Amino acid sequence: MKRRTFLSTAAAGATALSGCLSALPFSDSDTALPDAPTGAWIQHGADGANTHAPNVSAPPRGNLAWTSEAFTRWQPAVSDGTVYTTNFDPSHEGSAIALDAQDGTEQWRTTLDASGENGTVFLDDRCLVAYDSELVALDSRTGERIWTTPTNGFEHLVADEATGTALVASEVGLEAFGAVNGEKRWETYTVNGLAREPAVYDGRVFAVGNVAGVPSLVAFSLADGAERWRSELTAAPESAAPVVTQEGVFVSDDRTLVVHDGDTGDRRRELRSFGADDDVPPRTVAVDDGTVFVTSAAGAVAVDSETGTDRWRRETPVYKPGICVGAETIVFPVGNPEFSSGKKTISAFGRDSGSLRWHYSFDPGFHHQVTSPPVLVDGAVFFTATHVDGLGALGDVSSRKG
């Protein structure tokens, strides 16, 4: 079922917004982004390897363009000018929803009668949603249900574009499904209790969890789920998901950023400790072009991926996980910064220098904050926030301050 919704009431009240999110959603031709966003952020971490680096340009300004009518607190997926999200919650009908990325108008909504934790990925021209004990594939243009398959539960959902494989992590293990027909390709119970999303790279799956009660990094074959190697970790799995590049597998182990060999699992080097000074583990790790970007409750740091030398550091509280690494700019949630004292923000910094490019502030208040990691595509940043219980788009538009 298709539906397009235009809200005219918001335009008249735009001057009263004071540069912050309004309790009333708005979406019309006057609030659209200047161009249709291009590029893709198809899943958590932008891609299967969890790099958080979509290789796109962040908008030169981060002003609010539009907010959606649809309730959501879940990270969206974006592809081909469409934003895919869900409104799962005990007080809502549990739908998958597609929005126009430029102006936020609703394209379709498919009721799944579900609630609770869920994940969305875009794979093989399908919107895949995992929740409870089901994985559903929807036609990306119409929202029509293509197939539904049972799973062993849901904790995380990851997609591999090269092979059209969807990986569902549950409390008991990993399952692999084909995006075309939902057929289960394999399952493994070797690793369980996955703290964060596994990573997929070059025909292998890398998961951080427990193996017979021992915290471990494990590599599996993407083709059949056979174990390739395992490497014991120092401590229980932490919050940051593993990241894989040709340089190796980057893992936060006992508050230390460690690189493992992708082929053997050998512990190659330790880049940086997040112990004595920061006293908090990394929340998000991103890797691109020889630089590792790490956020924690104590701030953000960029380090050389070979030597671990700091390239820059900002001692500004990062109140939520999530980082977006663009071609020249990085974007992440920042709380109570010197440039917006007492407020929570989504802020953009130069990726080479860490210098401030722009910020978008929420009004002060306990509930005024993002609820899922932000998403970066070419020319736009998408986010969900408690203040509107919905999804918003930041981009190169005029400020709505009164």
C-alpha cells in the first residue's frame, strides 16, 4: 500500500522553532533538502564490514530540513533516495515504512504486527527487517511482503552485498539466509552472546562473543559457516562492533584497541588504551584510509591505524554510540560541548583536523537526544530523536531559528 503525506501546518509555525526539533512533524516542498540525497547507508556501520565510512560528502550545513510523521526510534537504512525505517513499539502497530529521502513524504507502510528490538537492512533491492523470531523481506518500491522465514531469535542483522546474504545474530548463535528467497544457508552455535553486530568482509564473518564461556573473536566462512579461526580475548565483549579492512580486524578488547590478522586471527598490534585516562570503553570504532576514529563517553579521537599515534582528539562527551566518516567530515552525537553548552547535539568535524564544521542543537532537557546512531549519505544526515519520536533530516537548508 502506498501513501504520501504532506503536512502543511508546520510551515506556518516554522519561525517559532528556535532552531530545534518541533513536537509537530513537518514535511512539504518548502522543507525539502535542496537535492535528492545519493549514496547509501544500508545497515548498521554503513556496510557489512562496519567501517562507518560510506565515502560520501557530508552537507556543508546541518540545519533541520524535515521530520517524519512516522514514529520511530530505530536506525534507518538508506538507498536510492529512500529511507527505510520501522515504528516498532508496544504502543504502535509495528510497521516497516519507506520515506522519500529528500522531503520525508511517506511512500509505503507495511504492518508487521510486531514490537520490540528490530533491525533493518537494504539488500538485493529488498528491505529486510529482523525481529523477535522472524526475518521479513519487503519489496523496496511497494512494501509488498516477498517472503518471511523463522529465525532463532534476534539481536543483530547484517547484510553482505556481494553474495546477497543476510546474517541474523541471536543469543544462541548465527544464521545465514539468502535475500532472494529467504532460504537458510547455514547456522552455527559456536559463538553466542554477541555484544554487537558481526562484520562481513572478503567471504568471511567476524563475530565477537563467547565460545564455551570464553570471550573470543571468531572468523567463519560466509559460504558455509565453517569456523576458520578463533582468537581468545582478554575480557568479555565490549560495546564497539568489530571493524574489518584489508589492514585487519579492529576490536575493542578490555578497553584496548587491538588489530588481529584477518587470515589467521593472530593478535598483530595494540593501537591505544582507553583505560586509565578515559575510564570508559570505546562506544564506536570506525576505520577509513589509514585512520581509526573512536568515540567514547569521554570524547573522540583519531589515531593512525599502524602506529596508534593520535592525529587529533576532542575531549567532548559523546553521549550516544555512532559515528559517520565522510570524505572530508565526520559526524557524531556530542553532549554539552563548548560551542553549545548544556545541550546535546549532532556535530560535524573535519576528519583530518577534528575542527568544528557545524552543529545541530537540541533544546536542553533530559529527553531531548538522539535515540539511534546517525546515518550519513551524500548531502544529508538522518537521525531519530525522542523529542519528536520520529526521524529527521539535516542538510544544506536555511536555519529555522526565530
